[in-house]
Amino acid sequence: MTQMAASLLEGYAFLFVDPDTCKASEIYRSVFILQMIATTHLNAIAGFIDVPELDTRALSSTKMESVIGACAVALEHALKLVAEKEKKSTNLKTPLKINKSTGKESSTPLAFSELNWGQYTTDYTCLL
């Protein structure tokens, strides 16, 4: 599993329909991206309430670049965690780091957050 994750990270193969060929015309169409969009985004907007003042109708059908960018970065983060498991020979869990101000262990520096992954999300979105 860790070798597969590492292999999918090489050349961002996890973004393509066929990770072995990585055709530019097939980027952001991988089974991982499509499944994540289907199970998270589409499920969340199904049956949305139309609020004209917030333009929810447009929000439900546009700005897919942000959704795709968020999916891509979430997949990259997950694959990196799985790929790193082999190096540490431990159970898969978020590693802890020492918080410099408190001196206590914390997983915050490695959390999937805007602070840690926001720029990566923006980068993926800008590539669309």
C-alpha cells in the first residue's frame, strides 16, 4: 500500500485517468478525484435550498475549480501520509511534533488545515 501511494505521488499520477501514462488531456479526471467529488461535494449540494440573496443556485453549479483543487490537495495529503508509513514502520496515524511555545506534543503542524495546505489548494486551483 505504501509503495502504491508513493508511486501515485510521482509526477502527480493520482490526478490522471491512467496513472501509467499521465496524459495532459486527462488530468483531474482520476477515479480518486471523481469519487471524492461524487461522495462529498455532490452529496452535500443535493437538494440545496435556493436563497437568491446568496445566489446558492450559481454556487451549486459553478466554482468547480475550487472543489477540484480541494480534492486534489486532500488526496495528495492522504497519499503522503500513507507513503510515509513505510519509512516509520508504525501504525498509520498523524505524527506529533513539539509545539515550540508550550513544549508539548501537537499534531497541529501536520493537520489538514488552511494554514498548512491552503497554498497547495490555491496552486492546484490555478492550474485548472
